[in-house]
Amino acid sequence: MGRIPNQLPKPNKVKFKWYPFSLKQQKVLTWWADKSPYKNHDAIICDGAIRSGKTVVMTYSYVLWANATFDGQMFAICSKTIGAFRRNVLAPLKRMLMNSQYTVEEHRGDNLITISNYDYQKRKVVTNYFYIFGGKDEASQDLIQGITLAGVFFDEVALMPESFVNQATARCSVPKSKFWFNCNPEGPFHWFYLNWVKKAYEKHALRLSFNMDDNLSLSTEIKARYKRQYTGVFYDRFILGKWVQAEGIIYSMFTEENIVPTEHRIYSKYYVSCDYGTKNPTTFILWGKYENGWTESSWIAIKEYYYDGRKEMVSKSDTQYADEMEKFLAGNRGIEIICDPSAASFITELRNRGYNVIPANNDVIDGIRLTGSCIQCKKILVNDCCVNGIAEFHTYAWDEKACAKGVDTVLKENDHWMDAMRYFVNNVIKYELSDVDYASAIYEKGMHNDEYMGDKDVIQKLIKHNEVF
């Protein structure tokens, strides 16, 4: 094989534990290789399950393909946010590449990663440039204009606007360029499902649906734990992998088992979450952390304050609501308040009175997903004195007209207690949980033994020496 020439920077030495690749992962690793019947496809689409191993294997294969096919070219790696990409994708990718005789240099100020390796067939060092882009909203398309790309990888493409994706794919004018898509199912009218997944053959794209069984590193117990976390539309999407429409009651998993008697308990922590309205209802919820003696603690909604200015035909001012908070907490200023982020003047009023107030994270859909999981596993319980909250659980519903257009939206009625609860989950419970991952799965049967699933010898050489190309 020979020694790596001096002009290549010394590869970073990092140990990475490789697990066996499943058949579907092998296909992702080699679909572009010379022996593959899919090598002339323009794109690959992978949708699939929690911990199914699709993201890790896709990003690794993306770099292998880029450095085996091009030299001195620019590529894009797109995620909803750059921070999410660095946290969820880049860290394991760097360890894999450094373990495989690649040199990785990160230029954080430019959101650029330079990746080099020695090509033994061409007998020279190959270097390519990977720019990181965030595609969180319509304005994101402006960030990627003007660049010429040899390939683009979209992590969680279903969370990106169509305008950004169209702009990025239009940048791929280099011959032999390819598109790489990774996503989890949303609704059946989502633009990506309609324009790419359903038209995979027409787009000359290879589509693979992953499930947790495609990640051979997962134990049976871990897979069962993830499946217990979801119910309703989220179970259909994230466990069964169906592109289904959200409809009906959102927290259908809320049952009598989530309602507990109002009685004296010892709580280790307290928070208040607040949804604020002038004409619309204002609600405060006092939460207590209860060590229940089971496997984990639960958060209990101890009591509520609920005032509907429209129903009472008298609106209250910031000062009056702050007075109500004083009564609600009996003057205790040691309890942190998580407040509706749009209630700027009310937050100021509370802070002027000495309260520690945090504007809430108002991520609606992810917040609903996580809240549903917490309800399902009894992480959230409600005292039976919270009558307004219990009533909202039974009426909080999806806007079916909006969902039929491909947008998951809740009906803006009977939702104020629900919003206050979501603020609490997004700002407190979210950071207590580990291994929370939102994805989807489809159990794909009927694979034939003679179907191409990748060349194992090619894969092993890729990992061990990167000398096959």
C-alpha cells in the first residue's frame, strides 16, 4: 500500500467503534460506487426511524463519494440550523473520518469543513470543501445563492422550506453532482413527500425507508423503550413511518391515569408556567417535582389560575395580573416563572417586582411531540383541582383544514392551559430527559436475496484503508 506522502497533513488519530452495517446501510454506503446498479441515479432519499442509523451512514457515505469522485470542489451540508448540525451530525462524522485516515479541518468562522485523504489510485492528495448551511425559513435561500456545488446533503429536509431546497439543488451544476436527502415523515400533503418521495422514480432517485432494526447497535430493550414513548399521529409517523395527516384530539394519550388526587405531597422543585392574554384567557400553572418511588420522578400540575377576560367581560392589566401572581404564589419570589414570550410588558412587570422570569421556548410542534411523550410515560400528572386544564386536554385539537394543506397546525381555541404546559415542557423537562429523538420508522419487508445491498468487501476496504477507489 505504501506510505502516505508528506504533503498530506498527518491524519487525526481518533478511535471510533464500528458496529456491523445492516443491509440497508450497506446500500447507502455503496449506491454510488462503480459496481452498484444505482450509480447513475441523481439522488438518494432516506426516511426512517429513531436511532435507525440512517443519518450517520448517509453523512459518512456522502464524504466518501465526494472525495472519491471530485478534487477541489465545493459541497453543501444543510440542516435546519447550523447548531443542530454541529451537535447531532458533525461530531460523530469527524470521529468516523479521522478513524479512516482522513484529515478534517474545521473553520467555524466560515462554517466550512476541509476534508482531505490520499487517493491511492491517482497517487495524490484529494481535498474538498464542505460548507454548512441552516435552512430554517424562507429567508435561508439567500444564504446559498451564488455558490457552485458538486453535491448537497440535506439533513432533516422535511423541516426545511421548499424554496431553500430548490435554491440549493439549483446550485449543483458540476457534472456528476448528486443530491442526498434525509428526513422523517410528516403529513401526506407535505411538499417533500409530494414532490420527491412520491416521485422518486421520476426524479431518478433511490428511496430507502429505514426502521430501528436497520441499526444493528440497538438492543431490543432500547427499541422497545422508544416505541413506548409515542402514541397517536406521532406513533404512526415516528414508529410506523407513515406519512399521515394529524387529526383529532392532540393529547389522546391523556387518560384518568394522568389525573391524581389533590393532596399534600413533598416536592423537590417548583416552577410556574404562564400563558398570557388580555382579551384571551390568562393561565398560571404551579408545577412540582414529585419523587414517586417508581423508576423516575414525575412533574405534577399542583394548582392553576385561569381568567377569561372575554367571558368575564372585564379585562385585567399587567399590574392586576401581577397581583394575581402574588396571591397565586403567596408572595414567594424564589420560584422561577416561565412566561409566554410575547408578553413583554407582563414579564417586565413581574421582574420589577423581584420575580425571576424566563421567556419560554415557544416551539409548537416539537413541544407537542415531547409533551405527548411525557404524558404517555406519566412524566406529567395533573391534580384533579385543575379543572380548566383537564377540560382543555379533551378539546385541544389539530386544525384539520390546515393539516390537509400539509401544515401541522393546532386550532387556536381551548389552548391556553395547553400552551402554558408546553412552555414548561420545552424549558424544563426537555433538559432532564436523555436520548429524546424524534424520527419515524417503516418496517420494510419483502427484500429479495438477489437484490443489490452493497458490496461488503468494498465497504470494509473503505473503512480500513480507503484505498478501493
